[in-house]
Amino acid sequence: MAEADGKRYGIEDLLRVMAKLRDPKDGCPWDLEQSFATIAPYTIEEAYEVADAIAGEDLDALKDELGDLLLQVVYHAQMASEQARFDFDDVVQAITEKMIRRHPHVFANVALRESFLATPMWERIKTEEKAARGERGQSLLDDVPVGLPALSRAVKLQKRAGKVGFDWRSLEPVLAKLEEEITELKQAVATGAAQSSPAGREAVRQEFGDLLFAMANIARHLHVDPEAALREANAKFTRRFRKIEGALAREGRKPEDATLEEMDRLWDAAKAEEGK
């Protein structure tokens, strides 16, 4: 789609805009102050906003959010270019080579197509790439990114361990583990409340973490994305609470003016309205 002035911009235009923003003489003061570390949180945020647009099935928003995410790639590439490390073309070259290399069943040997999903080809190719770079980790878990959202990282850690057989074979023992973790959390809460000490609070935190880890394991066994499921639950809560606010507003009141019992009834009405 062309801009209002009739010009249609391409990736080269975006690269020039980014270079101008980082120009030491005429660039934007804020952009000139940024570094890889200061931009990284924005990169993560934009990825989540892409996911939000997809969850909302809003393709207009998705177009904009994908642009914002692309800008992050261009931003990092520009900063690397200024250090003479790599540029945007190098990023494109690297990902193109990787995708061709990791899809031999498409680009090299079509006969492998049928067996691709039935064999751990993708992981084997990744391992070969690491070996070629001299990256022989001490653990199977070494390359699971620490910066992932905690629930997503839990699932990836569990999957990686599961590949060598360190896993439950069915859902039942995982659910039993959940019950065990709930019991241990209850015990930690009771003890921590009695102690009211830093050690007691730390025990509660540890047991709560174990409970979340068990929940991630259940999600994995059920083939559920825990991050997506929680985002949907957040959206559901937001939607229903707004209905509580709307119902109270029609009476000239705010949530702080209502009792818990009143809000509970309105919550139940919102659930009934949604048929859940």
C-alpha cells in the first residue's frame, strides 16, 4: 500500500531512515544514546505485541506490529554496522543460509520430505551447526535461552531433558506431581506464616516456583502453550472485570463502591453471558 504522497517505501528506505536516526551529527539524540542492551527490552515487547495482534485476530494491528518488530532488527543491525561487526545484509544472509541448511528435504533432497517430521532432523542439524562452530556445550540445556519467559523456558528445558528419556511417559504421574507440589506449598505457607521470617518466605517462593514448573510440565504433556493459555486467561479476566465496571457504572458507582459479594454476582453474570 502506497503512502499518502504516492511513494511506496521498501527495506532500503527503512535502512536509510535508521542510519539517519543514528547519524552522529544530525541524528536523533535519543536514538544516539541507545545500545544493544537498552534496545533489547523493546525488542521483546514488540514480539509480544505481535503475539497480541495475532491473538486478537487483528490483521491491521499485525501489519503495524510486524513493522515495529522489523524496526528492532534494523536497529540492532545498524548498531552492529557502526561497530563494523555485521550489517542488515549479513543478517539476511545468515538466516537465509540457515533456513536452506535446515530444510534439506525442501532444498536438497525431496526424498527426505516424508521422513522429516518422523525424525529429529532439525535438532540433529542444529547440533551439527554448533559442532562446526566449536560450540560443544557441557549440558543439553546450555542453549535454552535464559531470557525466555519463564513458563516457555520451563517447557523447553523439559522437552530437552525428555529427548534423552528423562520424562514421564504419561500425564497421570505429572498430575500426581502437581498434587505433591500443592501439598508442599500448603505446608510451606503454614510454616512460613508461623515463622513470619525471611526463611519462611523463601520456602514459600521456592515451593511456588516448583508448582509453576509442574504446571508447565502438564501443559507440555497436554500440548498446550502455557504462555498462550495464560494470555487468554488474562484476556478473559480483563473482559469480565470490565463488564463488572460497566454494570456498576450504569448505577453511577465504581468497583471500590461495591462489596465483594456484589462484584462476585456481576462476575457470575458475565460468565453466564459468555456461556461459560
